[in-house]
Amino acid sequence: MRHKRFDYSPMYYDERKERLDLKKAEYEKLDNEELSSEERQAILRQNMQNTWSRSQHASKAKSTSNIRIVILIAIILVLGYFIFSGLDEVDVVVKKIM
């Protein structure tokens, strides 16, 4: 009994290229004035939605970045306190926390 062989070549899907091709087609139609008012509204709605989602993503990235910065500053301040006040007090503070 022989094994069956399949000739499978996976397709590469580039989402960014696909969106770019759709945008090019839309702008060509806009230049040629081939779009109806409903299609123009749909394009406008899609552009607004993309802008909104990008701004939401950017604001979320900024807030996580700000949180990281605050945590790093707090760690640096604590380490600076221990360095300038002396390392002898580290044991006392750690024991109080525990």
C-alpha cells in the first residue's frame, strides 16, 4: 500500500497589500466618478471607522507606556533612596514590608 501524496502549496496572504489594492480601486473609481452616493457614503464611513480605531489604538499604547514609565520611575526612586540612605536600612524596610 502506497502513501497518498498531496500537492499543497500554501498561499501567502498579505492583508496590508489587500487593503492597499482596495484603496487604489476606490480612488480610481472616485477619479472616474463611477461611484454612487451610497458607495461614497460607505467609503467615508469606512475611512472614519479606520481613523477612529487607529486613534483608540494609539491612546491605549500611550497609556500603557505611561504606566511603564511611572513604574520605572518608582523603582529608580526606591533604589536611589536605599543608595543614599545606606544599605543598612534595606533589611529593616524589607522586614517591615514582610
